[in-house]
Amino acid sequence: MLHCQTFMKSKKKPYQDLILASKSPRRIKTLQDLKIPFKAVVSDFIEPRFDRNKFTPEEYALYNARQKAYDVAGKVKKGIVIGMDTIGEHSGEVLGKPDDRNHARKMIKSLRGETHSVITGICLYDAENKKETTAVEITRVTFTHMTDEEIEIYLDLGMWKDVACAYAIQERGELFIERIEGDYFNVVGFPVFRFGQLMKQIKMPLWDLIKKAKV
């Protein structure tokens, strides 16, 4: 009864379900670690090749995030759909997920001793009311100068598969990294702080969800 009375006095809008438009185990784990309720629904959207005549890298990441959210919103009909897309950018080149081991090797070699940007587009889409809230998060990452042997050892681990820039910072890719400027979790693929700010904008602050889940 007490909880019911407190809710009535606050006059908050009813919370909607959170739906992550992704099958990424890293994004799923990040949300699980926050201990907030959500479900994951795979998006069938196929990302187009980057075309510098149509997009900047930031626009491209946000476009993909939006399309993932729109696709899943059409399946669930209600709820707040979280669409995200993470890419790398170095010297004007967009670095997405590598096609194969040789492509991954080329990516990592191009980054050694250099600083690149990790860019994540974020779209929170209200499936029922068709309203969106978006942002782009950018983190600068500086690699050390790895040897060819070190790169091959990393490639042998298979951690380059299905990740932007061909490395996962939380899966031994951190051994390459000399410095990070910005959000660590953005490099993982889920910029937690920016996500939290967007959730505040749509009147679903994460601390309220955490508290609600705990009760």
C-alpha cells in the first residue's frame, strides 16, 4: 500500500518495457549488470556499406542505430526500443566488423601506434507513440605499437569476430590500449552514461528502474 501511495503522489508516467534491439552478448551483459528489466529482440536490419557521399561516420552510426530500433519496434508494437551501432574511425576510414581474419589483421595493423575514434549511435524509440530520442557518443582510443607476433596471438583467440575495429577492449584487447579519452563502456559498445542521460530525457531514469527492480 505504501508503495502504491508513493507512486500515485509522484504522478509519474507508467514505465514501459525496455527492448534491446541486439543479439550482442556485450550489450546484453552491460544491461544485465545494471540489474534493470529488459528483453533482447534481434533486429533483421542489414547495415549498408559506409558511403562517405551520404554520411559522416557519426551520421552512419546513428542511421544504423535508428534502423535497428525501427525494425524491432515493428515487431514488438509497444515499449522503448534501444537501438545502437558502434563503429571505428581512423584517418577518414570507417572501421566496422571485419569480414575475415585477414581483414581483421589489416584493421589492427592500421591502428597500432595510432589514435582512433570509437563512435556509437544511440536511438531510444517509443514503439507505440513513434517518438525517438538520439545521441552519438565518441571515445578516443590510442593503441600501443604491437608486434606482428602479438597481433597474430590475438587473432588466434578469435576475439576479433563480430566487433567493430576487430578488437574487444574487455577481451584482452585492453593489452593493446595505451590511453582512452572518454567513456570506456562506449568502446565495449554500450555507452552507459549517455544511455542514462537519454533515459532521463524520456522520464525513465535508470536509478528509478534500479530501485523498482530491487523492490
